[in-house]
Amino acid sequence: MRKWRLRRGITALALALLALPAVPGTALAEPSYPFRDPHLPVDARVDDLLGRLTLDEKISWLHQYQPAVPRLGIGLFKTGTEALHGVAWSTDIDNNGAVVKARGTVFPQPVGMASTWNTDLVQRVGSAVGDEARGYHAQNPRVWGLNLWAPVVNLLRDPRWGRNEEGYSEDPMLTGAISTAYGSGMTGGDPDHLKSAPTLKHYLAYNNEVRRDVTSSNVPPRVLNEYDRAAFKPAIAADAATGMMAAYNLVNGRPATVDPDLDTVVRGWTDQSLMHVTDAWAPNNLVNSQKYYPTQAEANAAIIKAGLSSFITDDTNAQPTVTAIKQALASGLITERDIDARIRDILNIRFRLGEFDPGGGRYGSITPDVINSPQHQRLARQAAGEAMVLLKNSRQALPLDPARNRKVAVLGPLADTLYSDWYGGDLPYQVTALDGIRERLGAAASVDGLDGADRIALKDPATGRYVTATGTTDADPVAASGETASLAAQFDVVDWGQDVVTLRNAANGRYLGYNWGPFVTRDEQPNGWYVQQQFKLEPQADGTVVLRYVGYETKESWFAAEKYVTVGDDGALKLGASTPDDATHFSRELVSSGIDRAVAAARAADTAVLVVGSNPFINGREAHDRSSTALSAGQEALVKAVTTANPRTVLVLQTSYPVTINWEQEHVPAVVWTTHAGAETGHAIADVLFGDRNPSGRLTQTWYRSDRQLPPDLLEYDIITSGQTYLYSNAKPLYPFGHGLSYTRFRYGELRTAAQSVAADGTVRVSVDVTNVGARAGSEVVQLYTHQRTSRDRTPIQQLKAFERVELRPGQTRTVTLRVPAADLAHWDVTRSRWVVESSTYDLMVGASAGDIRARAAVRVRGETIPVRDLSRPTRAENFDRYAGVRLVDETKVRGTAVGATEAGQWISFAGSALRPDARTFTAMVAKAGAGAGAIQVRLGSPTGRLLGTATVPSTGDDYRYVSTSAELARVAGNHDVYLVFDSALRLADFSIR
């Protein structure tokens, strides 16, 4: 297809050139150049424009801010506008030096959008986001580019990941379906014309913020192919995305910024051109924190060779990038042909966006009027409503009857507050839970709101002075200056978990923050990259408290050792102590108890609605993971007290991630979960609580009972070996993957299969009748899971393979037919490095969640049998079956994966290997950077089993300098589990036994 387009383009280009005037300098009416002719094929237009650009111009376009080329009438093009759930903040600044923020439609956080399991809705949301991106672009193309950095496709394998809200699911199939829907909406669905150009984030195996730029994700081949790559492929294959953003982390020892996958594997998923980009400042990391290359020229050359076209670094200053690339050219690390390949990718996107078409092309007429339009507000309300998940509903506590609930107490830290997140736009308006419930019940009802926060005053015993706010600007420092506990000296304390609290001043409603010097009450909410509004009130043995600042900071922060607040002689607060003993000890005076006030309100109400959860700027975020998924102790105490006071309590849990709420699940009658869902959150909550919308959301992640059900180390990426996610975990969850209740009930009939067996190239078809046996209309998400009964390898306990959302009236029955290509039942065969559909019986399970299977059947798939390993052929060491201690590492800096041992006793094994009677020699390609010789033992059956022989590994002085080594082996024959045991730090690329 690509060659055909090129031939067609060359012919059309030749005809166009013949039509140009022959007289030099003759004025031409637009289009004056072939690249401006929209009737020509894109490839021809790209060729024409590429040939008109100078080398300097092409190099300049490799930076994020591609400068204008006035002589060709070409304006600036910026890659990268954040758009995870609406157009968000930009990486640009305005003329006054301030970061530009969007105030358009904010949809639910991505994990919430995915909870709708409604691909049609998600596509409509993506289309609205693409429209608003066009609207912003019409306002200021320098700030609002049409290359959108969304969606995030990283799998949510561990809810402690700080960026959990940005992804969709722990399941690759569901993630692929939702990301394809969102991306299709943003692109407009036309392969030749782009409304916007979405870029998938972040390739690959990226689920940790702690040391994210220097940690390596250990991803064996099966996990790499069946899990991580599987989530990214669908959107690219469906042309629902136009490229990838490389992740910060390393994958199997190599920085993702130079992952060769991007130019090989990923491009093989589509016939369309892809424009890949780095993450912000990642090119510099290759030289600085990662120390992977000694110079920026070498780093930038490697990025270009890996297939990336846009360097996102040094903000708007392109000069360092340009200089390094020119140095790489001069030293022969890259050629102009390499640069041309990357510019072709850029131009393909720019042409398809309509930049060089009259009027901006198909989507050029979209105006700023679409931003936060009434239509988009209605869509946001629908999305927020469908995203809500009913976790529990005992004794039909929900929906609430408006006639019987004329006095409602809306309580909790999120009752009258909406939070955006780091990648969310500023909310153009806010409908809080309190607002939504008041509006729904009307003026005749009594709806009171309380946040349940303790109000305290802090007094310096040495002076008798109170910590007091003096204003709301940077010029108004907070000081221990008040003679009384006036309103300005009172602070509302909200517990966000792990003892982290915020202190909101009662007089001005602003939050106490540090601001790199004076303490101020300036901010309306916790915000900013460093989130400097975080504190701990640490009790002391003498009954006082010390105030510890726990705002985020950089590793180089000058105050890293001094975290505790002291009061100077002038009353000024400062970070002046490194220990509690040296800090100022404050008397903590309780002005009023938040729990007492909430309990009183709950007792006086017909129903108490508790709205508790997380703050997206505090409870984990980019660069900061969570240490726990527990609800904060203060909020849990509030829930317990209110539920005890009023048994008619409804819990609305608003978080960006699964939370361990065991007590709440047992004692609170009804529990509803929502993400931070945008400006329409309050309307959506009221719609669900009062039955105007029947909840239909389903969980896209497993909710665990405790942190102990998760791996001890967040950096454990091998989900198969460690037993992570619903695919491999045997732990009994609090709520299973796919869980979600309704106000009606659905009955499933018998699961019917179209055939008892299918070929490996066939399709599994199943049908089930689903009936709404309740009194309300509702939507059910019918989920099909499979399990392979027999296999050479460990396979998932169950795995989602298809789903369909169906809407049913009371009494209505629909036949749901689900289709699974047998090829989708394949898994990665490490013995031959390819996909395989094994001959086996596959269980087919349909139900309302992974833990609520309603009907079963089975089908025999006629595939193949994986043969025994033949170790006489060169075997890649990475293709082991089991391992202990070793890490996967980069074989070279360009490509390849090896096994790296770090200490004695670590091993890898190869199951069911055929050893011929004449196989007497073990040969391996090895490297050893350290001094002295090492060894690899060849054993049978176990790491301590029969020793066949030992190969000496000489010091090569470099991790990337490999030599061949060999050892004579004892005679053995038959099929055996072969173990390679290492005695020291060394690397093994491949081996054979002949």
C-alpha cells in the first residue's frame, strides 16, 4: 500500500510541476507550490515540501517548537497539548510569563471514563476534546497545538502508582478498546484528515514515579508481548493514534527514549506514518541522570535512530537540541537521510491536520465557540454519571426517595469541593455534590453541608502568640503574632492519609503554604508541581505538636534537611529545624470538632451523604507514588462516626484509584465510587443517588482488601511470576475486576456456543440471553472471560476477551452475541519467540464481573503443540521459563536483551529441553565488566541439581563487550529442565548445548 501511494504521488507530482509557470519570479496564485495542493496525495506533498527545506530548517523542526519558515509561508507548529480528559494546561507561557491554562470542558479522569465500559460514549468525548483543541488552536496556535498528548495507555497493574488516574485499566484488552475509542474521536476517524493528532503515552512498562528516570522495568518476553505491548497496539493498528511518547523509565536496561521498538515493532502495526516524541526533558536524562551516553550529540543521534521525531526538552529553547544534532551530523553519528526520515513523519501529520490546505482543511472551520459549549457540558454530565460505580447497595438503600429525604446532610472534605488534577484543565464552573443535591431536592428541602474538619488554633507557648494569617498574597506572611485565637488564627485541618494534612485558614479560606520562603495563605487549593500546602502535625510527649512541612521538593532542595517549623523572634515562621526537638512546640487548641459537628448534622437528617476520598495533588501524582491505598485515618473516623449516628448513610467515595475500605463495605448501607469527574460531578452524583440515572459503571481495576495483597515492591513488573492483577492473582479481592451494581437485576440464560471446536484461524462465537428482571430500565455490561485449561506455560486464571454493554427495559430480554477470534487466544511462545494458539479446551465464562460468572461453556481449539526446546540451536537467554534474582538488561545500547546476574546463586531455567546423547558442549556469548573471572554452571532439574559442567566467563572490561565461552558437559540425554546458575555479576546473551 505504501509503495503504491508513493508511485501515485510521484506521478501526480510530476504533472503538477509541469503545470507551474516557467518564468522565474512569476507570481503564483495559491496553491503556489505542489505541497499546497490538497488534490495531490500526501506522500507527494511531503516529498515536495521536504525538498524545499534547508538542512538547518529540517534540524530546527526536530525540537518541540518547530519554527516558522516565512519564505514558504509556513507558520510555527508546536507538538504537544495535554488532553487526557479535556484540553489541559499547555507547556507554553503567555506574554506575561504565566503558564497558560485551559478552562474548557473537563471530563472524568481517564480511569473514570473507562469505568463506563462505553466505547461509543468515550469516542464522543474524544471528539469533543478534539473539537475544543481546534477551538483553542484557532485562538493561539503557538500555545495550543493540534498534536495532543493523550491517551495514557499504561496499564494500571498496581493502584499505588501515582498516576493511576491517567490510565484506563489493569486489562490490556479493555485498555485497547477505550484508548481506541478516545483516539478515534480525537482524530475524527478519517485516515486522510486529522481533527487532531493523538499521541499515546508512555511507551513502555511505566508504572512507577519513584526514581522513574533511573529504574528499569524488568519485563520478560511473555509480559512484554501479552501485557504491555498488547495495550498499545490496538489504537495504533486502528489508526486511532498518530504516534507514541517514549516513557522516562528504562525497559530491560535500556532507556525507553531510545527503545528500538518505536522504529520497528510499533511501525509494523500500521501502514500510516507515525510521529513519535520524547517525554519532557528525557533527551537530557540520557546524559545526566541515566548516564547512558557521554555526550548530548550521541544521545540525540540515538533518539533519531530509534525513530523519534520531536525532542521535548529545554522548554521553548531549541538551541541545545539543534547544536547537539549538528554535532552528531558532523561526527558521522547520523546522516541527513536519518533526519529526513524523521521530518517525513512530522510532515505527514502536519499535512493530514490540514495545515497546508485552503482554510485549514476539513476541520479548519472549527472556532473557539465549541469550548465548554452547552453540548459538551451535557456530554460531561452524561460521562460523569456513567462513570460512577455502585459498589454496594444493601436493603435497597439507594436510590433515595426525594419525598422521604427532605432533610439531607452532605458531609466530608469533598462535599462542597471539586478538585482538578495535574493533567486536568481549570474548571470553568463547579457543581459540587452539595450543589447537585440541593438543586435536585429544590428550595423546599433542607440540605446542609459540612466538611467534617477540625478547626484548630496553634499557639507558641513561649510568647503566647497564635499563628495568624495576614492576607492572601505573597507579601502577607503568616506569623505567630495574634494575641487571641481570632478567625484569622483558626485553621481547618483535613487529613488526606499517612498523617498528611492541609490547613485552611478560617478567615480567608486559603491554604497555608510554604512558597520557598515565607509561609503564606495564598492558594485556593493545593496546587503546583511541588504542592507546598502539605504538613504533618506531629504530637510530642509534652502534649504539644510540631509542624512538619512535607510539600514535594526536588532532590537538590536547599531545605532538604530542615523540615520543621520554628518561630523567630519577630514571630515569623520558617523552616528552621531538622528534628522535632529543635522545632517550635505549639499548643494545639481545638476550636471545634469536625466529627462532632458532622454527627450532630447526621442525626438531624433523614439521610447523611458522606463524600470522602482523595486529593489528586496530594494522594499521589506525577513524580509521587502512594505508599498505601488506605482511606485516611481521619476520614475513616468521620465515616464510622456518621454511620453510627445515622444508619441511613450513603458513602460517595471520590478517588483516583482503588481504596481499601473494608469497614465501610461491611457497615455502610450503600457505597458509590466516582473519580474526580469534572465540573459536572455534583450533577452526576445527584443523578445517581436519586435514581434519575441507574448506575452502570464497572470497575476497571481490582480493589484489594489491603496493601498486603500487592507485591512488596512497586517496581515488580513481571505480573505472571508475581501473580498480579485479576489475570494472575489468587487473592480474594474486596471488589473484583468488572464489578458494579445496578438498581435493577439481570438474569443470564445458558451460554451457547456456535461450535464445539474451532480451528486456530477461526472465531469463537457465544450467545447468551440477558433479561432485566427488575422494575427499572438499566444497562448491563456482559463480560466474556476465557481460561485455557492445558498449556505448556502458566496462563491467566481468567482473561477478558469481549464485552458488550446492553440497555434493557424492565422485563426485556436481549440475546448478546460475543465473538473472539481464536487468534486472540494466543500467548507468546518463548521457545520460538512467536505467538502460538495451543490445542486445548478453553473455558468460556460470561458474567457481570470476573468474580460474578453467570454462565459457562467450553470450546476445543485446534491449534498446535509447543515442541520441546531444542537447545542445540542458539537460544536467547531472555527466553527462560523461570528465574531467580537476575535482571533483564540491554545487550547493546542499540538493540537486544540479555540476562544480567548481579550476585552468586542467581539462575535461569529452560523447561522441557531436549538434550541429545551427543550434546557435550555448552557455548555462550557472555560479558563481564568486573575484574576477575566468573562462571556459569549447567545443572539439571533444579539450581542445585546434577552439575553437567561449568563455563568460565572471563572479564571483558565492559558490559557490552561479549566473547564466546564454552565448557565440556557430562553425557546426558532426554528431556530435562536445564538450569544456568551464575556465580557473580555477568551477562549472558545467548547459548547452545551441542
